[in-house]
Amino acid sequence: MQITNGRWLFKDISFELEEAELVPYDNGYCTLNDKDANHYTIPIWRSRVMYVPQRPAIHPGTPLDFFNVVKNYASQKNKKIDDPIKIGCEWNLSESHFNEKWTNLSGGEMQRVTLAIAVALNADVLLLDEPTSALDPESIELVERTLKNKTCIWITHDPKQQERVGSHTLTLSKPDQSSGSYESNSSSSDNDTVRLNM
């Protein structure tokens, strides 16, 4: 993928998945549950494949307000939705964290509340960018235990975490500035790791 200034973001990257390991792939397009992207509307797609950033956005109101708005979207109709408070309580949060203003939550509390909401919405695939970076070791263990039962594409810079949480690893080093190519070098501290948890 080349970006507009002529520099390469990715070049000459490939990895293999065994048949049916992540999503079916056929004739140059991706599918989710045997349907291509044209079948889904953007809101439906976002309810099926959910991105959770490392630093969640601060929304107006409380996390519970946000959850109540999202769960009432048309794209969430006819879906099994779980209780984010129950999930959060398994991660050393309390109900009060979900009723607190976003701005009053610590980084770790905000990360866990956001993850609990995403898990409760039962997306088919979670795209996770450093989802435990602000958590203490005990909370990391609790969150990982829950997320191991989900289909995730998980970005982490922690080699020990990548061994704990996933079944496949794609390691990307910083690109060579002259060619834009990524070298796969697991000994480099500049690596970005994408962990596929299936």
C-alpha cells in the first residue's frame, strides 16, 4: 500500500492462514460469514467487525449512556447483547465505573470499560489496538482470559502477551526507509506484532 507522498506503508507483505481460520477468502475479495462487503451496510459492518483503540475517545456522559445509545442502533437489532457491567466486574471494575463521567475515569478504567462494552456487543471480530496497555498485571490477566474466547486481531508490543493470547502471529518491523519493505525480524525492539486470536 503506497500513501500519497510516495512512501510505502506496506510493500511485499504476505502471510498464510489455513482454510477457514479467519474468514473465508475467495477470488480476490474478503467475506464475513460467506457474504462480501457489498452485502453489509457500513453500520452493520461496524457492528460485526468492531475496532477498539488503545486510547478510547472520551464521549459525552457516562459509559453506560454510550452503551445504551449504541445498543439501540438499528444495526444492533436482533443481536444477543450482554451486560457490560457484568463483564467489567469480572475485570475488577464496579457498576459505579459505568455511571461515572468518561473524564473522571483513569486510563486503565477507561480501557476496561470500553473493552467491556465492545465484548458485550458481541461483534464477530474484535480489532484490538494495544487493548491492555494501561492495565496492571492482574487486570491484564483477567481481560486476556475473557478475550481468549473471542475472535480477535490483536496488536501488541509485548512478546509475552502474544504467546498468551493468540494462535497466529504476524510480526512487522519498521520499514526500510529506502525501499518501504518490512523485514520480519523478531529480535528487533522496533517490531509491531499483530496477534490473530481465533
